[in-house]
Amino acid sequence: MNVGAGARGLRKLSGFVLIPMLSLVSPLFAFPAITSQYGASGWAAIAIGQSFGSTAAIVVELGWGLSGPQRLARMRDSNRRQLFATALRSKLVTVLPLALAAAVVAYLVSPAFQLESALTAIGATAFGLTASWYFIGAGAPFKLFVLDAIPRLVGVLFAASAMILGAGLMVYPIAGLLLPSFLATVLATSHLKVGRKDWQLARRIGTVLVLKTQWYAVVARATSSIYISLPAGLVAIVAPDAVVIFTAADRLQRMYLSVLAAVPNALQGWVGRPVTQSDRMARASRAILWNAIFGVLVGAAFAAAVPYASELIFSGVATVAPEIGVLSGCLIAVVCTSRATGNLGLVAARRIGFITTSAIVGSLVGLPMILLLSFHFGVVGALVGAISAELAVLAVQVLGLVRAKSETKRVRQRASGENHDLTRERMS
């Protein structure tokens, strides 16, 4: 075993863990400021805007977070810049119409602070412009820290301080979400020295061709947003009395999951680096097992801590009950596992179509379940619906991996048989 390589890998993994933890800390300054200054109605408006905006951001991202890192890991620097320019140009074409659509829906659904909710939707949509997928694929956690995490932290801290000092709620979506997203995009583009030739190539490729090549990833990410980021908006429509507690639990578990994403993200380059698919699949299998065990442990930790954490973070206006915490912990465990089966396993097996299928199945299960169960059972029903969707996703992805491994085994056996026959012919 190469000790030096192991140490470098550990440092890299630590970087990918610490950076999302920094992103976790920043909203913790904003949420108490929102709830203490503007109460449950202010929090509900922000949460609704973030729900619809995050859904739009997943579409704006155009699947680059799914397919980009492993593709980038095997590229030269010049090709990496061209890929970044192509990705960013395609995102810029889609961000404005999707941001406006999310803002209109948030404005109509939010019961109070409607303009602030609409602006939050726009700011959350702009997060889809992030270059984090690039730095994950390049294995550069420090650059991700400086160019992406720091601008977002500074923006949220400024917004929280301003609200405590008496500024309006509108400062949060503008200074805490929208401006940091655009600043992070500009900093990443400047640092990577994306030049005129890169933009010209991106223009020649065009958005239509990008959508064709990214189609499975786009559909998978967009469809999955129905049961990942949209539930808060759905609950606000069918069970408005449950929206404050549900959005508190949902927001905390999503923040927690954003930190936990560091583990599969750090493994993207490791899984995608081998040239042969069989080696990539072997690494992916180990990564899936690690993530499944990890998910159970961190899900249990979340369930134990969230009642106390929510009491503190939301100033007592949105405290999560223990039974809600247990359901959220179960959801976290399933998501940690499906992230590995999909983003690592199926991408390594070149079966992204199964990720798309799993997202469609999850949406078909999740959308009616969340609407129906939240209407009848409130927060508990909404979480049960979300867990059902994630379990359906995991089941389809496991089926895809089993089929991929079976096909790989048949190909090996066929190749082995042909080599054996050839050897016999030569000997005869």
C-alpha cells in the first residue's frame, strides 16, 4: 500500500467533508435571525421559496453534477476548461426563465411575505450555476472552499447580521443567496482561465447538443427534484398548517445530507479513475457498502439530535418532535445508500438510464404519496411519502446494478471461452 497516496486521499476526503460543513454552519446563522425577527410566517415564506427555487436549480444544473465529475476526472486541463465553458453556457441559457417561473409559483403559494418568498426562489435557482461539480471531479477541495463556500458563507453572515440589526427579510434572498451564487460563478470562471476559444467551442456545441448528450442526467435530476426539493412546496399547498414543522425538519435533513454528500463526492474521482469498466465497478461496489453503513449511523445520529437542534435553531417556533426525527433519520439512511448506487455505481457501469428510470419511478410514487398522506396525516404523512419515494428509487437502482454486473459477467465468460477455443486451435 502506498502510504503517501493514502495520506493524500485522506486529506482530500477531509477537505470534501469540511467544506460542506462550512456550508452547513452558514444557514445556522440565518435561520435563528429569520425566526426570531419574523416568526413562523417569515420562516414559511423563505422555506417555500427555497423549495421551488431548489427544484428549478436542479433543472438549471442540467445533470452536470451527476455525469460531470467522473468524465472530468479523466480529462486534460485544456479539455476540462472547454467542458466547464460548455456546461456554464448551457446553464446560463436556462437559469432566467426557470428562476422567473419559480418566483411566480412561490409568490402565489406563500401566505405571507410573498415578495420575499419570490426573491428567495430566484436566489435558490441561481445555486444551479455552481461549479462545485468541476472541483469535485478535479479533486480540488481547497479551490471549492475558496471559490464557492467562502462567498456563500460571507453572504449569509452579512444577511443574518443585517436582519438582527433591523433590516427587512428581503436582505436574505438578495445578499444571502443571489449575490453569492453569481460571485462564486465569476470567481470560478476567472480562476480556471476560461478563454475566448473555450467559449467559442461552447457556442459551436450549442445548448441543444448539450441537452441531447446530457438528456438522461437532466431527466434524472429534474424528475428527482419532485421528491427531493419540491415536497415543502407541495405540503404548503395541501396542508398549510403542517408547513412550518415540515419545512424545519426537511430543511435540517437536507442541510445534513448536503454535508454527507461529501463522502460519495470524494469517491467520484476514485471510482471513475480506472480505465477499465470492471475496475470501476469493483471500486463502486465497495463504495456502495461503505455508504450504506455510513447512512445508518448518521441517520441514527440525526434522529437523536434533531429535536434539540430544531428548538435552538428555529427559536422555538418550529421544534421537531422525536417521531419526526426518527422518520427523517430513516430517510437520510436511504438517501445515503441511493446516492452511492446511482452517482457511483450506475455512472461507473454506464447505466445512467437506470438513474433516470429510478427518478421517474420515485416521482410516480412520491408525488401522490406526499400529497395524499400530508393532507391526511400532516408532517408524518409527508415524510412517509418521501421515504416511499426514496425506497422506490433505491430498488430500481439496485436492479440496474444487478443487471449491469450480470452483463459484465457474461461478457467475461464469453471472452474467456473464445480465448480458450483459440488456444486449443493453436495447440492442435
